[in-house]
Amino acid sequence: MNSSCSKESAGTGCAQIPAHSCRSSRQVSQIQANSWPPRGQARAYNSPQLDKVELKAQVVFDTCWRTLENKLKQIQSPREIVWLNGAPGSGKGVNTPFILTSRGLDRAISMSSLLTRHAGIQELMDKGELIPDTLVGDSLLDVIFSPDETDGSGLIVDGFPRTALQVDLVKLLHDKMNQLHLQHADGPDAWRFPRTSFKVVVLYVEQDESVRRQMLRAQQTALHNKRVEDAGTGELWNLRTTDTDVSKCKHRYEIFKAHYSTLLRLKQYFPFSLIDAMGTVDDTKAHILRELRYQSSLDLDDATYQSIKHLPLARHLVKSSRQQLVTRLDNYCRRQNEIFQEVLKFIELDVVPLLKRCSLAGHASLHTRNSLFDRSTNAADMLIDVLSDRGFSVAYLYDTQALPVSIDLNTGAIKTKQDGFHNFRITFEHAGVRGEAAPPSNGNSKRSSMSDPGANTAINQTFLPAHLMGRKAYHPRSNSSSQFGKNVSVKQYAQQLKPQQQPQQVSGLAPASEPIQEAYDAPFVK
């Protein structure tokens, strides 16, 4: 038996779907047969006519699109756009870099900064006049399709839409991009018009927390600017006048609540995630990552999705694996006890000593030519199941190699025979020598409600439009008892949550002295 191991250290909102949208498999099949395109063709993301847009919005969009076509000789659509909105102080600016990284997007734009840098809009704002919708639409399309700023991957749009007309503009933009995708799907320009996916993310905090964060932001900005002025170097931060007055902070939150009812219309067209941002930054990032990762299953074209959907999901494969493991082990002991005992003896004499030597690495490789695994085809399965029951993860591979037996001196031909050996890759949890335990998280698990106007939208849950129900997928957090397909309000969802018990702190223990440890590790210097 040959064994080897490495002694190196190794580091270590579910979907909310309306009840009326849940369909049986027979109903889904009928819908696919009647309304879905033939296999191999793409389908518009929001092809159902769920809601008609206003005539004014259609006129504004057509005008802005013609202006864009006259300005750009070649248009390239981004693959993904995340429309980010949230209450004041909810952390949109803090979480934007994280969303860019997690989704692989190249840039983010803020509508407030976009409007202020537009000469015509800034002039109107200085005069206190209303900004025409066409100027807002032109500015938005310019930055989305700008050939100097995009590589086609996608972007985040912060602070848009906010009005009913702007919601219609977002829908019309998506319809136009899908029209171009279908038009050029089989042509040489297909790379310029991918199937663009829209995602809506709204960060939510309560009013008191929003006001507190806005005021805290003003204090931190003032402190930073004072340090810059005293030091004579550094960059001054922009101090918002609305952050210095409590009444103005509350007024900004009231504006958000008024706009939120308008944002809810986007649920009819695109995946809509209301994220609980009351906790720490890490808590909010975890919520965002979970919801956006779940929505990724909706990004595929229908032809692609139909081709792979019959393959089982990983969580379905392991759903009853524990019960099946117990059944197999009992059968080994009852019906194949002789071979089973030989496998146990092999584990005790050969495998366990190897695992002890590799305990710090957390993994070991076992290569053996033991005839036990050749005499019985179940011997390898027995070893895998026994180690799995003991908490190890095992991967198995049977490999062969050609071994020279003789050489014909006249012709130079080499006679070989096939030699087989069994490879087991065993991994397990391990504790590093110098690793420190992470401090317990004390994130704020407080939940809030906004029953009006989003009665069927829950915090940390993703709402899927009705026309996407034919492609629904169970969320990793869902189980057999989940309210899949039921309307759950934010208030009901918050009432169902129980406060989590915080881990007890162990007092009376002095922290390890890191300088002493570093003294042991420092090289000897004469």
C-alpha cells in the first residue's frame, strides 16, 4: 500500500410567489405548448402583456431612443442591470462595491450624480425648474449604452426609478433590449445584443434607524473634514445638508415611502428583492448575496433551461442520502458480513494511521492495490460508507497503468500488462495550529414591516412575477413545510421570526499574548 498526505495548512429571502401563480405540471406543460416558442428559440423575458404603460411614457421613450440611435453608430446592450433603491441610510453606497463584485458587473451609476453632471439639467436645477422627462431618459440611456464606459457585462443603477413614468421607462427599455436580442439572435451581431436580465433590489430600514444613520453620517463626515483641514492633506467628503437636520432626515424617509408604492409595480415584470438592512453590513451582504444568487437561475435562455432542467439539483441528491447510508450499512453487516469485516480491518490497520498523520492537513490520499477491492465490487462502497458515517468525505477512483513486462530485442516492441490500483481521496474538518476563533456575531436581527403598500412583499424574500412561475425553482432555504405559493405580508413574516439566542460570552479568560508567540516564531539574529 502506498500512502501520501500533505502537511500544509488548509484554510477553511426565499422566493415569494403569489398563490394564484402556482401551477401544476400539467398546467405548465399546457402553457408551454400554447404560448412558449418552439425549442431552440429565445423568449422575451416579460413577453406577457401584464400591464400597459402610459402613452406619455411611450412617447418619451421613443424620443429618447431615437436620440440615442442618432448619437451612437453601434449599440451594445449590457447583459445585466441591477436597479438599486433603498431608504436613506440603508447602505446603498456601502453595498454597491459588493454587488459589483458578486455579480461580476463593471460599473455603477447614481442618478443624482448623473443628473448633476449634465449641463442642461444642472442649469434647470439651479433655476428651480422641473426637469423634463426626456432629459432624464437621455441621461440614463447615454450612460447605459456609452461605448466608452461599458464592456457589456452590466451595471448598477442607483436611485432609479422613482416615479410611475420612470417605472414605465424601465419596462419599455427591457422590452426594446429583448426585441433587439430576438432580432439579432442568429446573426453576426448577436454578441452585441445578449439576453439582458433586470433585477430590482430595495434595501429597507425603519424610520428611526434611517434618521440615526443619516445623522451619524453627518457627524463622521464633519469629523473627517476637520482632520483633513488640520492635516492639510486628504480629500474632503461631501456633507449633505439633509443629514444635519432631523426634520429633513425624516422628510427624506417619507419621500422614500411615497416612492416605494411606485417601485412595487416592478414586481410584475422583474425579480424583486426587498432586503433587510437593519443589521450589520455583513448581515446585509449575506442577504443580498443569497437573493441575487437565487435569481441567477432565471438568467438562462429558455432553450438552455429546457435542456438542463431534467438534471437533478445537488440538494435533491443529498436530501435522503443519510437514510440510504444507514440502509446500506445495515445490509453490509447483515448480508455481506465477511467482506464487511475485512473492510473494517483494512480501515483500522491502514486508513486510520494515515488519517492521524494527516490530521492537521484535513485531507489524505490513499493509493492501494489490496486484493480485497478486486475480489469484491462492494468493498470500495463499504469503505466510503463507513468513513462517511464517521464524518469523513471520500472520493474514489479506480485507475490503471501499463507496466512493461518484456522487450523484444529484435523489433524493440515492449510487452505490457495492465496494473490497476484504487485511489481514495479523504477530506475532513481540521483545526489550524495558529487559527483563532472568530468573535461571535452580534448582528441586529430586528425586523420591520411595511404592510402598506407591499402587503405581499416580505423582507429578505424575492418576489417573482407571475409570468415567470413556469420556471420556478425551489429556494435553498425552502423545505417541505414552507409556505411556497402563499402571500405572506412583511408584518406576518416579521411576527413569525423568533429572536435568536445569542451565544454566551466566556469571561475570565485573558487573550493569548501574540507578541510572545511572535517571539517564538522570529528568526534568531546574532
